Amino acid sequence: MNSFWRNFARNHGAVVGLVILLLVIALAILAPVLYPGSPWDMVAAPFAPPGEMGMLLGSDSLGRDVAAGIAHGARVSLLVGAVSTVAALAIGVTLGAVAGYLGGMADEVVMRFTEFFQTIPSFVLAILLVAIFTPTIQSIVLAIAVVSWPPVARVVRAEFLSLRSREFVQAAEVLGKSRLAIVLGDILPNALSPIVVLSSLMVATAILLESALSFLGLGDPNMMSWGFLIGSGRSVIRIAWWMSVFPGIAIFLTVLSLNLVGEGLSDALNPRLARNRGGAA
Amino acid sequence: MTRLLTVENLTVGLPRGADRPNAVEELSLHLDAGEILCVVGESGSGKSITANTVMGLLPKGLPVRSGRITFEGDSLLDLSAEALRERRGSRMAMVFQEPMTALNPLMRVGDQIAEALAVHGKGSEAKARVPELLSAVNLPDPAAIARMHPFRLSGGQRQRVMIAMALALEPALLIADEPTTALDVTTQMQILRLIREIQERKGMGVMFITHDFGVVAEIADRVAVMQHGRIVEQGTAAEILNAPQHPYTRALIAAVPHGAAPERQAILPAPVLEMKGVTKTYQRGGWFGARAVVKAVHAADFTLNKGETLGLVGESGSGKSTLARCVVRLVEPERGEILFHGADLRPLSRQGWLPYRKRIQMVFQDPYASLNPRRSVGRAITEGPVTHGVPPAEARARALELLRLVRLDESAMERFPHEFSGGQRQRIGLARALAMQPELLIADEPVSALDVSVQAQVLDLLAEIRQRLGLTMLFITHDLRVAAQICDRIAVMQHGAIVEQGPTAEVFGAPKHPYTRALLDSIPGRGWTPPVLTESA
């Protein structure tokens, strides 16, 4: 564990990313304390620039506090990012494991199914799904999960294919362990590193997808979110830049921090690769 | 004779945190023109580092701390990079261990050799020299080979190309770093003869790095033995091989499998395992394009009696591992009978196989890949019995007993595989198999990834355990000396078929099949019998 942190900390960008990410998480947790009451409430005159009327980041066209929107939006963004990633992992790991471990016909069927999803532009499919199921937080999470599992399935399948032929897995077969015990006990723990790295990047993508959906007005109408803030400020961007710029910065920083953390995780889990890269630079 | 290369008091450091301060320490050796110096040692003894230092190929993390290297009168360590580059290839050349990765896969073989010439300003001669060089390394049809890409050549052919490339500019010094280790035994013999022949013809000095005393006996004029970065003994081949002085050399030579089978009690015909007409073919392709069919195992028949050890020998790709894996159903053969105490195992389902898992166990080849890196040794040994319903406490007690049996400390239980050396891991793998209390043990090249002294320990342990537990064993190996030492009977495989089988003494003493004869002729150093060394220090 110690060497894990040492390798992680060697990548300075990853440490910065982790700090930003922790700040965003803290903001999300403390939102009801910092900004009690609904972020939808009118608390000031419309179009107040940042710093005026006690509005740290200004108010929007209906007099709502942009800072409160960002704080409460952080909860939605992180929640959607985390839950949809877990759901996508559940689908992707299961299918990838089945394809990689069983091989043969099962592999063919699962991979053709996966390719079917990969050939459809994912954002269009997400819009379609949300539109069909009416925009709620559940349907958004579902839509994001459905469009983001195929890469997981491919990575897991590749790992399983190579691990399946390793001698320790064959030894487990010879010991007479059940298939499930081999998959869960022998193969999956050794395939975790790429899955962990991939999932940190998937959270980032999911946050972007959710923002994009909200921007198009397909967000949950009862939930404040960053994409919605940008979408509603878009029409007045020339006279009130702060309405869209600050939520945009929030998205930018969160996604950047997740990517940095993902890279740091990758370095920490594959220290040899990281060192080689350091040597080449 | 002219002194070609002198290395004096060479010390090369290791990065901090390594197991010793220096990779090579106070090393001195010399090489004359026209002689072959074998540098022998086990893995990690610093023999490759020595070769790389001479060539100026040391990785950045390894600094030369002191010493002089003189080559044809110039001090190599003081030369500029450019001056060194001029000598590399033209005056001194190197052949590497792994022929599969040492050639550029995207370039035709002839072009790669021509490039070696062009780099040293002799590109104009390439057209004439390339076929000449390829035929000098005994490759058939040089013109055709020159136009091929490396992937179309076999390992032995690639190594010949590497040698041709190294010889292109007629260097005075050839450094060969384990050039035959990755090759099959018959190919190895051809390459050894080739190096010897070219060396005699051109009067080169050859520094030949190896871990195999058989190869030393085959090729060396002089020998330097390395241990922990130091040369412990140096002398002529005859001196070192037949009258070693240093305790380490004596231990190494004592560990060379002597190929003589100990006295054994007679084996009664009580079949434990009978294979009848087992066949496994692999098919590639399909859908579009032609199907390629490979007969991995073809109509294999053999019988294994109680308490007997049958050796399955053959070169890589002969199907011996596939056949062994058929027995434990890691590979499913499409035809034939696998009779275990008279019951056919082949048609059984996964469930139906379960009771036999306890009775048939396997030890794997690669000690670094055969243990789950994320599982403690204790769990690795106990999980088999626990899966089959043995109470965990009892399994644990048995695991402790087994650790003692394979001569590991009890503290090993809580540790993880990466904390152990290759030989120790192989013993853990053995304990894991024995934990099931099997009757039949399948050992798939259990010692081929180990250093010779460790190999001897594991072989002794296997023999002792087999004796004590009355195990029946199927022993797969490519090393005929090992087979001769441990097996009661031998089955020789070639191209997926068993071409000859019989009692060990008979097969090795009076081989009937031409392939068996070829194999026996290719054992490196077959003319040399390791001296019987009484004490081992």
C-alpha cells in the first residue's frame, strides 16, 4: 500500500488532480450547509454580476444564486458520474468476463453484441434513451450506463483472455475449483488495475455526458446541474458571462482532476510502465 | 597468439536497493585471437553485464566504477561514442539470446544484413556479400532467404541470420550471449557447430556466455566461472570440467544431471493410466480463407504403471505438453480413451471430473506464472483441499507439514509468491499439488526454468517424494539428461506422435528410431561425463 502511494505521488499532476477532486466532493457534501434552501429559489435581483448583492458568483436571469447552483449541481454531477459508472462496470465486467473466460461461441455472441452498441454514436443513443424514458435522474443514469459499457467489456475480455491461459489459472482448474471461484478469485483480482484506471476516466465521461444532456434540456427538471446552468445562461452569454462560465469551469476542473487521477492510478498500478515513460522524457 | 581483449579489475555498479552493491566486481579476463572463452554462471551472476560493458551497451543506471578494457590496443572505456560505434559491428560483434525479437520484423532479412554493411561504408558490396554470408551460415537457398521477412524463418534460422549479420564485417571479436538457450536441442547443436567452424575459419576470438556446462564441454577452449559478479575460477576447458577447484564450480558441476539412472525396483504391470489413440488437432481460420489444421497430438498410446515414472521427451512443438494437458483436461482431445484405473475420463463432464481432481495433480513449468500473485502461499496450498470439503484447520495443518516436506520454512504460509526465488516457488507449486494427496502427478517441465544447482535440488526432492509417497509420475521434459536421471521409461515424441518408447536404458542405450538417435547426438557435451565429486562445499 505504501509503495502504491509513493508511485502515485511521483506523478505530481495526479496529486493536484486528487486535491481538486476532494475539494469538489467536499463541496458536494457541504452544499446543504453552505447554501441551505433550494438552489431554485430566487434570492437576488436577476443579472447581478459576481460579487454584488452578496452573490459570490452572481445571479442568473431569474435571480437564482449561481454559486448555490454549482454547489448543488456538484452533487448531481458526481452522483450521476459514480452511479452510472458502477452500472456500466457491472454490465461490462460481466459480459467481458463471460466472453473472455468461456471463449468460443459465447465470445462471438457477446463481442458481436458489443460491436452493435459501439457502432451507434453513443451521444445520440443516450439522447434517444432519455427522450423515450422521460428525463429523470434514473433514466439519465441508465442511458449513460448503456452507452458507456462497451469499452469496459472489451478491456475485461482482453485481460481475461490473457490471464485464462496463465499457469496459475490452469492450476486452479486442475485443483477442481468451480468456474465462478476461478473467475472471481483468480482472474478478476489480477485484472483489476486496468478496470480501476478505466473507471476513473468513465466517471469523467459520464459527467460530461450528463452536462451535455442537461444543456440540451434533457436533464432531470427537479435537479440542479451544471449542464442545466450553462444551458440556461447560454442565451444571455453576451450580457451575463458568469452564468455559463463558472459552471463551465466547474465541469472543466472536475473532468481534468478525474483524468489526472486516472493517469496517476495507472502509474501507481503499473510502476514499471510509468518509470519507462519518465526515462524517455 | 595475439591478445585481443583484456579486461582488468572491472567493477560495474548496481543501482541502490539491489541485492548487492556491484553487478560485476574486480573482474579480470583476457581473450586471444582464435580461441573460445566460455563465461559460465547462473542467472544474476553478472555474465551478460560483462559482455554488455565490453560492447558499450550498459544501461544508464549501471555505472562503470573502475577498471580497464583493452581491445586491440585501445582502451574501450575512454573512447568517444563515435569511435566506439565505428568498432561495433566492424571489429566486434554480438549475437543475442532471443532470435525471435532481435531482428526487425518489418525488414527483409537480406536488407538487414546489407544495412549492417552500409552503416560501416561498405554498402556497395552488399549485393555480392549478402548471399555469401547467408550461405556461410549454412542457410539453404540464400537468395530466397534474403528476400524473406523474419517471421517466415524458424528460431534456428533467425539465429543463423543474426550470426551472418554479426559476421558481415569480419569482426575480430564475437560476443555470443546465450545464443542457443532459446533453441531446441538439435538446432542448438547445429548452431554450436556453426560458431565453432566459422571461428576456426576466420580465426576470431569468441566470448561465449552460457549457463549450460554441456555447451561448455562442446565448444570451449577456456572457461571462466562467475558467481555474484566475480570470477571464481578460470582455466582451460579440460581443467575446469574434469578437475574443478573452487567449491562453487564443484557444486555447479556436481549439479549437472549426470544422466545415469539409479537402481530401481521392478515395476509391476498395474496400469494407473492408459492412453489409447488420443488425438488433438487445432484448427485455425475458417469463415474466410483456408483452414489450417495442426495435429498437436496424433494417436498417442502409452501406459503408466503404479509407482512408475514415464518421461515424455521431445522438442518444442512436439505435442508433449498438449498430451500431458489432455490427461488433466486442460485440453480436450477429440478422439481416444484416457483410462484412469480403467475408467475413461474423456467423456466426463466438468462435474464428473471432480472426484478425479484429487487423484491427478500437476506441477507447472514456469514458477513465476504458476502461482496467483495476489494469494498467500498458505491459501494457495490449502484452497484445493478446502474446495474438496476438507475442513480449513485440517488443510492448514497439512499445508504446514507439506512446507516442511518441500523444505520451506513455516513462515512461508503468510507470505506472497513474489517474496520467493524461482526454485522456492517451484517447491510451493509442488506442495500445492501434493496437498490434494494425488496418486498421479504430472510434471510439465518442472525444472527447465531453473538454474542448474536449483534444478538439482528440485529433482532430488521430486525423487525423494515420489519414493516416500509412492507416486506415479508423468514427467515432461526436453532435457534428455534430466529424463535419463529420473525416469523409468521414456516416450519420445516428434510432430505430435510418439515415435519410440521403452525402458530408459533401452531407449538411450540402443535407440531404434532415427529421431531418437538425432536427439541423443545433439545432447551438448555428450562426450563429457561430469566427474564424480565426493564432497560438496
